[in-house]
Amino acid sequence: MKVSVEEQIKIITKGVDQIVGIEELRKKLKISIEQNKPLIIKLGLDPSAPDIHLGHTVVLRKIKQMQDLGHKAVIVIGDFTGRIGDPTGKTKGRIPLTEEQVKENATTYTNQIFKILDSEKTEVRFNSEWLGSLKFDDVIKLAATTTVARMLERDDFQNRYKNNVPIGIHEFFYPLMQAYDSVALQADIELGGTDQTFNILMGRNLQKAMGLEQQAALFMPILEGLDGKEKMSKSLGNYIGIHEAPQDMFKKVMEIPDDLIIKYYELVTDEHPDKINKIKEEMIHGKNPRDIKYDLAKIITSLYHTTSETEEAINYYDTAFGKKSIPESIPEVVIELEKDKLIDIIPLLIKEKYVPSSSEFRRLILQGGVQINEETLVMDDLDLVLACGDIIMIGKKKFLKIIK
């Protein structure tokens, strides 16, 4: 059964920050239904940071929802543009990647995106296929479609120009080449974050200049991390990685601020808008946000892990943080026989990322936040000799078992 235009619009616009070309999108969807022809959804990836967390999946989940409606995704790996370097959000140009770096990162990216996208409805292309064959007169014609003044409307270029930070002529070609990807693919829809507005709208403009139907542009919001303030980022430590262990993923979702629950439902799950509206109503009428967040944690964990792994994560959380007792299955840390005092294994705890630093571990002890075998430690216990099988709890979230 074909999904109506308005039902598709409802699903496509869920959680979207802005759409440019909504009426054009309606017309495209109508023709798609009539001709039983999928729309082409373009996503450009600059393969410079291949480790994906939930913040990166916002756009990918939206594409997956459109794939479920019958449309086709084309992932454009910017192997050609990546060798130039996108200056987005930088005070100076990004260092260009080597061809080897681009290929390595692209492989890592594609391996990860298929944890989300339907591989049978996804095509992966490299923009060197069409950009590499352009002749110099083609490049001149491409450059003639826009102006320097238009390029300087882009925030990072404008800021660098005002602050006398050099801008290479080649950097102006980055948004033009990314726009040409839309021409080469005859894309119907392009997605990106709100930080990609300039580049994606450039694609619409170039399609029009070349006599093609313009793509609809969908801009997804930036997802805040666990702190509820900053953009989700590995460098800030406020992220949820899609390859994290299920118990870690589950408890991290439980840590997000209550005021982000609906945003996470909209941006990082595939739940139908009608269901999310019901959840909003439940929150308005006083349902405990923790219970709603608990369901959210189940949904997100199950997107990246099996049913049995998700159930184990739930049991782990319920035992560790609900009943306040030691879980049955916890990570094990092997220590050398000569390093049997608590103070001696602090570097190992830092290395394994159980604590960020020695001073932080000592601060936790002073606050009563470290236990061994459910007994709260004090500073004098740093010389305590550890035994095989001892279980250390650090804070309210981390358990480890000592193995010698």
C-alpha cells in the first residue's frame, strides 16, 4: 500500500528544523507515487571524522525513515572535495586529506552507516567520479554561476575576511563542487545539519542555473549531548557512541536532561510522530519523565543491539541503579600481581577510562563515591590490598571486577 503525500510529509518533517522547497517536495512525492519511482535523497559526507555517535545519526535516521517510505539514498563520499578541505566553522582552512586518508575514512564511514541505513536502498558514490572529469572551461562556467559577494555571505568566510585571515581561491570552489554533486545526481532532496545551510542551498541554486528541478533542502537540528547544553561531541565527553556496549548506551540515555526527552525521540529514533505526540501529552499530564526516558533508552539501545543484548542492558541497569546492588555481569580488569594496592592501579583506571584523572578519583573517595565490595572507602584505604574478585564501584555508574 502506497503512503499518501501528506502522511509522508508528516514523517519526513518530524524533528526537522527547516525545510526549503516544501511545495516542490509535495509535487515530487505526488509524481513519485504516480510513477512508482523513488525520490533520490542526497547526503554528502566529508570523510574526515569517521567515528559516529548519536549526534551524527540525526540525519541518517531521517534518511532511513524516507527509505522506509520507498525512497533511495545516495551517499556522496567527498573524496575529491575532501582533498581540498571544507573550511566550515573554522577560522582558517581545514588541512586537506591525502587520498589514502580519504579512502580509509570512507571505508570506516560506510561500515558504520549501514548500522542505520537500508543497504538495499542505498548507493554509495564518490564525487571524484564527476568532479575529476571536469575540464577547465567547465570549471569556469561553474564559477560563473555565483559571485564573490555571495560566497562572502557564508559566515566563516565573512569572519575570516573581516579579521584579515587568508582565504584561498580554491576554498570558494568547495561549496560549488558540493553543489555540483546535486546536479550530477539530479537529487530530489538533500539533508544536512543547520551548519550546512549555505552549501545545501548552493545545490538548489546551481540546479536552477543548469535548468534542473531544484532539490528540497532539509535541515536537521544540532543534537545536544548528555550535559544538555553543548553539541554532542567526543571531545567534550558528552556523547553516546553507536558502537558502545549496550549497558553503557542504556545508562547514558537515562542521563539526558528531562527537557531533551522529546528531542531525542524526534531526532534519534524512528518512532511515528503520532506516538511522540502522545508522549508529549503524557508528560504534560504528569507522567514521570524517568519512565518515559526508560522507554526511550530501550528504543535507542535496541536500534544498535540485539534483543537479548538490550534485555541484558535493562537487567544491568535495573540491578545496578534500581536495586542499588552489584550486577551479575560486569567488566573485568586484569592487574599485575605486584600492583595489588588500590593506589597502584589508579593509572590503570585512568587508562581504561574509569576515571579521568588521579585527582578526580581522590575527589570521589572524599565524597564517598567509591566502594569495594559495597563498602564505602576513605582516603586511608588507598593502601588497601586488593584481592582477586574484588568489585569496585566508582560513582553511581561504573563497576569493575579485579582479576589477577
